[in-house]
Amino acid sequence: MAQKPSIPKGTRDFSPSEVAKRNFIFDTVKKHFKTFGFQPIETPSFENSSTLMGKYGDEGDRLIFKILNSGDFISKVDDVTYSSKDSKSLTPKISEKALRYDLTVPFARYVVMHQNEIDFPFKRYQIQPVWRADRPQKGRFREFFQCDADVVGANSLLQEVEFIQLYDAVFADLGLSGVNIKLNNRKILAGIAEVIGAKHLLIDFTVALDKLDKIGEEGVKKEMLSKGISEASIEKAAPLFTLSGTNLEQLQSLKTLLSNSEEGTKGVEELTFIIESITTLGLQSASLSIDVTLARGLNYYTGAIFEVSAPEGVKMGSIGGGGRYDDLTGVFGLKDVSGVGISFGLDRIYLVLEELNLFPEAIDQSLDVLCLNFGDKEALAALKLITQLRASGIKADLYPSNTKMQKQFKYANNRKVPFVILLGDSELENNSFVVKNMEEGSQKEYSLKKIEDFINYLS
Amino acid sequence: MAQKPSIPKGTRDFSPSEVAKRNFIFDTVKKHFKTFGFQPIETPSFENSSTLMGKYGDEGDRLIFKILNSGDFISKVDDVTYSSKDSKSLTPKISEKALRYDLTVPFARYVVMHQNEIDFPFKRYQIQPVWRADRPQKGRFREFFQCDADVVGANSLLQEVEFIQLYDAVFADLGLSGVNIKLNNRKILAGIAEVIGAKHLLIDFTVALDKLDKIGEEGVKKEMLSKGISEASIEKAAPLFTLSGTNLEQLQSLKTLLSNSEEGTKGVEELTFIIESITTLGLQSASLSIDVTLARGLNYYTGAIFEVSAPEGVKMGSIGGGGRYDDLTGVFGLKDVSGVGISFGLDRIYLVLEELNLFPEAIDQSLDVLCLNFGDKEALAALKLITQLRASGIKADLYPSNTKMQKQFKYANNRKVPFVILLGDSELENNSFVVKNMEEGSQKEYSLKKIEDFINYLS
């Protein structure tokens, strides 16, 4: 019995046109990664489980795809564990490898393993798929590409400045103007928690603040209260909800608010440096704005925090994000390596470009020229012509069988071929070929001895 | 305790220089795939186990990496199976997904699932990793890329002709001249088995014949005898061991030998058409030769069989192979779809290019220009200059900290940067920058107002 085929939920097939569009984004991002001095690395799809487990919290551990050991894996399980019939204790006995969950932990592992070959500061980019056993839903997949650039071993804030420029360069090149790069600093969040007397509740405080967009000022205050942050503390944080003016004006307000916090003051200084540098250097089309509510994986970041939102009017979550994190590699035994990095959200950028109709028009034109097939002898002559076209970089093909003209033209139309070549017996006699412009319907005859005339016309 | 990190056996990290070299091969192959009219698709890394299991024989089933079900997977195992403590019966109960083992089965699955969107004939290429739980050894990995091009829905032998041209175009472009494309046809092998009276022993016959290179004529005959092929049959096959002359002369001998086999005669006709067409069209640098010992996965192929060997003098197995197979998609319910395809052996091609020193010299030059860092003010001016260089597509970077010149120059040397820019306080005063040519040791001063002079010099 033939199987009716399907693919696992949360995974996708990509058609030629989808691959072309995805590659358009990847290629653009890569081009700028390279001009900014980043170098590519690639790591294996699966890592030893010990490399991944425990690095993403309990939720992460649960969502990591585990690979079953090969061979007679059950014979290696001791009887006590086996008789417990407990998935959690059984898993490490029957699975030693797991699929990559993100690119950051494998990168940290890479840096530690290859530290003697690497010239620090090391600017690396990595574009590879990751896998998460998340519940699939609209826009969330179990296999998706991450697209990361990080610098390790450089403490200078110029790195943060460069990442803002990099976001701007990529989105400008993609034709996506009007993205907003939001900027915050963990030190500012910590400083605020400190000056309002809620230092021990930093995480609760920032998680609530992060929701300002969604639940409004009252909602945020309510959540803070429910987490044990006092009315008095919340009152002290009031200036956060009314921050306004330019970035530098907002920083001025924050400076006043945070004057009693050393850490907070440091955060304001850092953001001021970044904002002033970007003002000097200028951006092509993105805007840059301070956003003190921005937290992202706060436990992770120790300095700057970035997030990019799509142009106004496009309903889409963030299309990129990142920040600075100290001690990237400590867990693998290499201390005091600071990192800072950003990522591009491929799937969402794809949807935004699609919605705004920003993909180049000819992006899924996979064939420049199709030669029709009039029979063996003519086909061989056509293949000779095609061989020369291909050698000039022209995407050319021969319809493989001598079938009805109507069917061959239909195929040409379906594949959106702009030029169809007719090389039948009369042309063969004349040593010529006829080119039909499929959009205009016009025809022109060329000599087989001067194929370059047609090649020049095409280029 | 910090972990000492490692990666699973049979997997690899790729350094920036290795990624650059691998991409050089991929990009070259892709360029020609495209000019030959192939379109890219991508399929998920894991498939439902039912899609993969049973498609590659028992050995294949064993080597497929299975993914453990998420959550409390054990609770779904019935008591009878669980108490058997048998890995083989337990596997399908705790694992429903498996990592791709090759690109052909997922492609067949894709064609069937998307048959209504596809314009046949469909020429697709696919370059993605596959995974096999094979014992790792020199040149054999548990994760490696396959690089395939196939045509489905076209019976014409012109496809075979084009694949030979495609091999030639790619290897010529890689600078790898002198590869030998070996060509056979299953119908010829079947015809020989038929005329020598060993039709029922076709597989044993061809498996033995395939070893001629390694064990010599006597070895082959001995193996055939041991498999039950009679002395008389082996005697009749003698002409195979003395085939000589040009391809067309060999085909003439085969024609005589196979005159009593309809299938064999068909095979000779097919090869004759292919050889004559290629003779008419010409090849750039590859040679094409009939090789009746060539079998590869014979059970799989039904017509032409290809294999490419590295230039003489390079010790390396085949660097590519393929053939025609009928009924690619039958197992998934779509009958009568003939396919023909080839693949490129990336890892081996890499080793051959490395051995022959054929990678472009500047392939791992990841930076064109490095600006040294003389302090905050100078660094910001340098970043302004760098921003303009990058916008012109130049790979430029700023050393991130104001550290000792010696250290900065050492970094430039390690990264093989051809030009180092000095922009210190005196240059800043002069509104200029100094470019040092690292190979020649020479220096030249440019005006910050005429950066294009330097850009033009570089390009």
C-alpha cells in the first residue's frame, strides 16, 4: 500500500520561490555581516546533551529534541531505572545527543574548544537551523533558521554602535525603511529597581514593565503590586511612564532619577555614548530610540539590550534583537569573555517583506530562456545553442520532449520564462533561431553563427 | 564545575576558512545548477519515521537517527512492549520522527505532496545536510551535506546528456580538469547476465564485476564462481574483460555480445545516443568513458549510471555519481514518474581541491581593511571612514580597543589584512588617514574628504 505522505507538524517544505526569497534575505544579511568584518562558522546540528541541557532553564530542557542512541540502546539501561518507567530518568540513559536549540550555546562551546586558533576579538556570524519541541502555531515552527552575529572578547561600546549601524545597513538594503531600533541597558533597569527600593524584585519589576505596550500603565502597576512591589516603590518609578522628548532628553531625565545609583548612572552613561556616536555617524533609514521598558531575556543580558520593530503600520512582533552578555563561555571553563550580539528574525522579516511587496519582482524567475523541442535533430542543435547561453551565465533550458507546442508554451508560461526560442527544421536549414518575447509577443530571428548578438541583447 | 566541551563523534565544527572554502564549492555548483534550469527546494531536517523507514534496507533502517518523542513518552508504551525490553520493538513506540538520511526520499515525498503546484518536468536541486549513524572513520561523517540535482517527469535521454555537461561545467569552473565521467546502463548489465545465462544472478554478477578495479579479473571470476555462476557463463562474459578502444568501438563490441538480448541491445542504443550527443556538443575538460563494471546501487537504477572519478594521480574514491531510476514516487502513491539525477560529493571535492591547491588564494581573507584604534575620538573618526568603506562593499573593521600598536598589528597579521589604516591625532588634525600596505610595507596618505580615492584604488 502506498503511503499518503506528510511532514511532521511545525516543519515546512520550501518551494523554489520560497527558497529564492529566503536566500534573498540571507544573502543581504551575509553581505553586510562580511563588510562589517564578521566571519562565518558552522557547528554540528546535534551536540552532546551535556552541552545543551541546563543552559536554557527547565522549559528549555523540555523543548530540546533528544536523539535516541543507536543500536540496542535499552540493554544499557540499568534495571532500577527501567523498572521506574519514568521518562525523565530514562531519557539520559537512552539519549546522549540533542538537536541544537539556539546558536549561542554552540558558539560558546566553539569559542572554548577553539580558543587557541581564534584571533580575539572574534566577530563571528552563523546562519543555521535550530529545533524546538514547542507547540506549533502561526509563525512558530519546530525547525527554523537563526541568523546571529556576535563579537567576543571586546568590551568597547563601539561594538554596540556598530550593531546599530549593521541593523540599519541590512534593513536599508532590504528596502525596509522605517524600522525602529529600540535600545535599553540592563544597568538602567537594575538602577531603577535599586532607587525605588525593589532591588530584590528586579526580575518581577522588569517583566511587568516589559508589558507596558500590551497592558498599559495601570496593568503594569497592578502586576507590580501583585508581585510584592510596594505602592511607594511604584510611585517612585512614576517618571518612567512619562519619559518623553528626544533620546538625549530622556537620558537626562533618567540621569536625574538614577543619580543615587552607581549602576544606573553607568547605564545612562553607556547609552549616552551610544546615542551620541550614532548621532555623529548617522543612520540611513532606521530610527533609534531609548525604551526603558525593553527587557528581553534580562537574566542573560548584562549591558545594552536591542530590539528592532517593523515599520509602523505592519503588525508584527520584533524582527531582531540582542544585547551584551558577560561571561558567555564561563560555563565551559573560559572566564571573563564578554560578548555582544544581535540576531535577525528571518521568518518575520520574510512576512514583512511579503506584506510590503518588497521582494524584487523577478526573484522567482528561475529561467531566462526556454528552447522548444521540435524533435531529436532540432533538439540537439538547440542544446548546442543552450550550452553557449549557459556558458554566458544565462539560465537556459530545453523542453525535454517533442510534445505539442501548446503544452510546451503552457510550461513556458507557468515557469514565467521571458524568452522562448524556436529552432525548428526551417530555422535549422537557415542556421538561425527565432526568439519570442513572451511579454510583448514579438519575435526576432538570430543567426546561429552570431549567438552573441542575442546574449548581448539579454545582458 | 565547568564542563570540558566536546562534540559528538563523526560531527565537525567548521572554522571561517573552512566555511569559505565549502561555500566556494557550493556557490560554484549552485551557479551551474541554475544556468541548467534547476530550481532549489528545501525539506525539513526530520521526517515522520514512516516516510524514511524501510526505504534504505535493513542497514539503512539501523543507521537512521531517531528522535525521541517529547514529554512523557514512556507512558504511551503498552506494558507488553515495555516488559519485552527490546530496543527494536520499543523504538517505534517512543520515536515518531527521524533525521533525513538522504535527499532522494524526502524529494520523492515532496513531489507527491506538491504534485499539483509543480510544473513537470521538474528540475530541482537541493543542498542540505543528512545524518547517518555510521561508524565514523577518515572521510566518513555522521553529519554531511548532500548536493543533488534531479529531473522528474522527463524520459528523454537528453537529460542524461545534460547531466554529463553539468558535471563537466562544474568541475571545469572549479579548476579541476581531467575528471573522468564513467557511464554505464543497467540494461547492459541485465543484458549480459541474460546472454551468459545468469539472469537470476544479476546482482551477484554485477557486485562481483564492480570489484574489477580492486581484485582484478581472476578475483572477479573467483567471486562469480563462489556465487554459483557457472564456468561456462563466466567464459561467455570474457569479452567484458578485454573491452578496448574508443567508447564507440566498445559499444560496437557490446552490441555484438548482446545481440540476442532485447534489453541489452536497448542499453547499447541508449549509451550510443548519449556518447554521440556529447561528441557533437563537446566537453570543456572532463573525459567520458564507458565502464561496464560500474554498478553503484544497482537495485535503484534502471537506466544510465554515472560516476565521476578525480583526476589521475589523486587518490580518492568517486567525487560524484547518479543515474536514472524509474518509479521514484511510487512508494508514496504517484505512479510512473521517472527520475534521473546526479550528486556532487562535497567532502571529497574539498579534499581534492585542497590537495591540488585549487582554492582561490584570497579565499580566507575575511577583511580588506583594518583601522587601528588610537583612542575614543580617533576611533569615532575611523568608524566614520569605515562606514563609508563598508557602504562601498569593502570589508572593513576597527580594532575595538585602544591597546598597544604591536598587539593591533599582530591581530592584523593574523587575520591576513592587506591594508591597515592609521588615523591618529596628527592625521585627525590634517583631516587625513594613512594606509599601510601590509605586504609591501609602503604607506600612503589620503584625505578624509576624498575617501573615494582610496576606494577606487582598492577596486
